[in-house]
Amino acid sequence: MGELERGFRSDARIVRMDIRTVYGRSRSSVGNDLPRETKKILWGVFNGDVVQTRLLYVFSGPGRLAGTSLLMHDHGDLTQPDSMWLYLRSFDIFRALEPEKLKVMVPGTALSYEDSRGFIPTDKFSFSQMPSLSAAATAGEVILLGCPRDQTIRENIGYDSIQVRVDRAKKLVRQVDYADLGSKPLKNYRLMQESKLGDRWLPSKVRLAHHADGFTSTIEYEHWHPDVSPPDSLYLPSTDQGSFVDRLSSYLEQVGLGSRITAELQVADEKVLEWEERIRQLQLGEKAKPQKR
């Protein structure tokens, strides 16, 4: 797992994620039980520094979620504390996430804030091979059991253990089964498709099933190696230098992807205006109703 972690940390890249989440069945207007589905778009930029890994995620839709950002400073040095911040654009709130918040799920996904770093950190888990599953090993895969290194980490991330299926040839995680603090199945990560970027294999489609809450997320990825390295200013834990979405848009413009996120943000803004107009019309209709005496 250490090799996979180092490979992830050292790879400076841009990622775009289409996230489709299907929740439990609900009653429709015609009386049928139908699943409820949401769609979200998330961009990520990784600085590719093994020692001081920086990650920025920004939603570009839908609606008011656009601009919501997650910033991570993750240290390869185990003696240095990691930091994570959340920016809520709708409320203009920027705050640090305490360690006990790491088990909270990122909106509209089955990923927790802990999972969102994109790799499984070896400073938080100790791993051992599961010899009873030799069939996977002979097929070029290995199954590892990961346990939190101490009780504080266990409680903060909300996992009693994880079982990780690793493709040794492609250096990819193909499946993760998560157990909750009561050792019951919590959720499952499964790689559906992969693609090659340079000399690295990366996920292009994954499926996450959250057993406890009864919903699934499918994430489709696009990956790029940028010609221009991400600037340090992109990862400043402050909004004084401009919003994260503005900083990201400026950087994506430099690498030829600016039109993508600009169009998505425009759609998000239009949806917000439509929603505000519906609310206004409803309020006008309520005022026009005769008052009861």
C-alpha cells in the first residue's frame, strides 16, 4: 500500500468527476415508487509533492453547491499533522475540519472526507495480507486487511477495518469493503473501469454502495497531466486571495480547460436564478390570496 500511496502523491494531475447518486425509493406524483437521483460535478487538482501533498476539490454544480470546496494539506512526514478545510460558498463560510469530522460524507457521494484524499494513508492503517484468499493472489491480485493504528484514528474515521483488493500489475485498488465500528458491513468501493494516463493506471469509473444508508454513487473520471504546474496560491488556506472556484477557474484557463468549468458554473448560476424566481412567484401567489377573517 505504501507504493500505491507514494505513486498517488507524486502524480501532479487534474481530475474531473461526474457523480451520480441514487437514493432509496420515494413516492412519485403518480403513485409509483421511484429512486431519487442527484448529479454533481467535482474538479480536483493534485500538486504531486510526495512530502507536502496538496489537494483542492471544487464543485462546479449543481446550483448552489457550485463553488463549495475542500482543501487538503497532507504530509508524507508522519510526525507532521494533516489539515483539511471546507468552504461553503452559499454561506461564505471557510473553516477547518476537526479530526472527528473525517467520517462525515462529502455531499452527494458515499465518500467521507477521509476517503476524499484519493489514497489509503499508511500512517492511519496497518496492513496484513489475508492468506486464506490465495485465489486472488494467483490472479495477480492481493487482498489486504487494514486496521486503524489506534483507537483515536478508528473513532475519527469511523471504520473498524477495511479489506482492500489490489491489482499488483496495474498498481490499482480494485475493491474496498468497509466495516463500521460495530464490525458490520458499512459500504463498498468497486472499480468498474480504468484508463492509462502516461505510465499510470487510474480509475475511470467506480461504484460506491453505502449499505447502511441505502444509496449508491457512480463516479466517472477524466484525468489530465497539466503542462503548467499548479501554483502554490491555489492551495492557500484562506479566501483573502479570492474564492477557490475563481482560483481554480484561472488555473484551468491556463491549461486549456477553462471553458469546461466556465460553462458548468454558468449552468449552475442559471439554475439558482430559476429556483429564486420560482420562490418569488410562490411568495407573490401567497400574498395575492384573500386573507381569512
